[in-house]
Amino acid sequence: MRTVRHVIRLLWGDDLDDALRPVLGVTLVGSAAGSAMWSFVAIWAVDELGAKAALPFALLVGAILSALSGFGGGYLSDRIGRRRVILIGNGVMVAYPLVLLALSNEKWAGLTALALAGAFGALGGSVAQAMVADLVAPERRQSAYASVRVAANMGVVVGPPLGGLLLVLGGWTALFPCVAVLSAIAWLVAYRYLPRRGAFALIGLQARNSFGDETTWALFAVIGVVAAMLGGLALAGLDRRAGPEPSAVLEA
């Protein structure tokens, strides 16, 4: 326990708001789980589903659904509460890796599930960001959002090596269940420690009026979708070039 506290102080300093700690935990573990799976899910789709040509379009649909889900999740959380939406989104992601594993031999069902996965992942992540403003005083929000970004980046750094190790040790039957376990840990942290309402949460008309004031967020959402579209087009272009199969790369 003392080691954990030392690491927290090393990464986030001594003035970290106690109310923010659960959000950091959920973000860190959830980000690690997501990056462990998503770093290799395209290889899974090509090797297990045989969906090399259709994969870019599934990823494109997933990016669009993810952007819509992130915006819709914030809107929904203003009405039923941040904690509930986070639990719904993270709860679905506990089962999703197991669903993908079960659909390994079903091309179109697997691609459909793959396209929908980003929507549920974005649902919890976007609301966790919104919850920061509910938990931290206005004058401390800048550093609070930076702290959450550090947690997310740490998860992205840890996730791919962990996913690669699991693939080496046990293949897809090791990766997907372990990602489900990590997602379950994130859900349990959220269920146990996230408050039902933050001390600085907006109420009434203030929360309802926030829906129309997110033009900057919408701009970045559009940029994210365009970036995903370009990535999908790049993958489609790679289909026309000869190269080693993903399974050969993993074996090497």
C-alpha cells in the first residue's frame, strides 16, 4: 500500500484531490484494457474472421458511432447521472471481449460487434471526463484534467505490451478473457468509489443548457472522425499491396 501511495505521489504530486482518485483508477485500468485489445484487434479480424477487405469499413462505422456515443453519453449523464452511465458503458465492455472471442468464426457478426464496440467504450470514457468538473473546484480543473490525461496515457503505454505478452503466452484465448478481467476491475472501482453526485455538479437548467454549448467539443469530435476515416482509407490501400500476413508477423 505504501508503494502505491509513493507511485501516486510521483506521478500526480502531493496535491491531488481525493475526490479525483477513483476517476484516475477507472481511467487507468480502462485505458489499459482498451489499448491491450485494440492494438491487436485488427490482426484478429484478419486472421480469425478473414475480413481483410471489409475491416476498414467496420472501423470507419465504429469511429462514427464512437463520436456519436461520446456526445450522447455526456447528454444522457446530465439527466440520469455520471456514475450510472459510466457503470453502463464499463459494464458492457466487461462482456464485449468475450463476445468477440465467441464470434471468431463468424465473419459478419464479428465485424458488426467490432464496429459497435467503440460506441460502448466511448460511452464510459467521455462521461468520466465530464465527471472531473463535478468533483473538482473550478480553479483546480486544469490540473485535474491533466491528471486524468496522465492516467489515460499510462494505460495506453501499458496496454499494448501487456496485450502482446498475453498473445505470446496464450493467443486470443488468453488476450480477450484477460481484457475482460481488467474491464471488470475498472467497473468494480467505479461501482465502489465513484460518488453518485459530485460536490460541484451542475443542477437543473444549468446542466440542461450545457448541451448546446459544446461547439468546441463537436469540432474535435469531427476531427477525430475524419482522422479515423483517413486511417480506414489507409488500411484499404494497404490491402492492395503485397505483404506478410499478420499471423506471420506475430510468429516472427
